[in-house]
Amino acid sequence: MNILNQQLTNISAENQFVTFGVEDEEYGVDVLKVQEIIRYQKPTKVPNAPEVVKGVINFRGEVIPVIDLRKKFDLELREYDDFTVIVILEVKDKTIGIIVDHVSDILSFSKEDIQDTLEFSSDIKTEFIRGMAKLDDRLIMLLELEKLLSFEEYKGLNHLEQQKVDEEDETEVDTQEDSVKA
């Protein structure tokens, strides 16, 4: 019974991940950061957006940026299909979507199944990889969402968000001016 209790305490919500595929690799994100998984819908392109931002979508009445992980990971772009989805995430107090090829599962890993540190040469950017989870003969890259985008890309998202606020303010002023004229 002690072994069972120990296993249950090692596997908590902290160690649960939504796993998905991009190209031939599997990735995972903390289940607590995932708001929803929706079918792919074509985002509206936004001028001057960071290169990895595919555009914006309307998610429950809120306009949110959508990042294409193929572009972010420098992979070959391909046609989106019926398996392509957008994973809606909460990152740094922002709601964003990431386009992935397909969603696999929700998996739990014990701490022993996760290797935290990865050692590569300094020119390979891996700061957004939280660790590697081992499951049978599979390796799943666990993403550190707060580090997924560079400072410049986050700055670009903030700029998009500010544009949205400015447009809403302009619409509100126009509505007020119309009310005063009437």
C-alpha cells in the first residue's frame, strides 16, 4: 500500500501534460496551462506581427494571437488538415493559441520519468524545453511556455494587444460622438 500511495503522490496535476505532435516529434505542455483545444480555423493575418504569429482568431469573444509551432521550430510548413488543432493556452497572463499537427493524449509522468536538464552546444536554442519525459520507447519534449517565445516575439504580441485596445477605444469614442450628435 505504501508503494501505491507513493506513486499517487508522485503523479499530481503538476506532472500531467497535454501531448501533441508537430512533424515527427511529440511535445507536451502543462495541463494546467491549457484552456481548450479547438479545431483549426484560419487566423486573420495582422500586418507587422512577429513572423511566428500566424494571425489572430476570435476565441470566446476575445481576439487572441495564434502561433504556428512549425514556423517557431523552423520546420517545413505544410497544409493544415482535419487533425490540425489550435491549443489555447494561458502564458504570462495572456491567452494565446498554438497550431499543432495533432493532439495525442493527456499523460502523467513521475518525477523519475522526466529528465530536466538537456546539454547541447550553446548555439542550439533549448531554453523553451523544460525537460524530456520518457514513456516506454518514446521521448516527449516538455515545453516551458513562458520561454517559448523570445523577448522580441512577446514584445510583438504586446504591440498586437495594444493595437486591439486602441481600436476598441476608437470605436467607443466614435459611438459616443454619434450619441452626442443624435
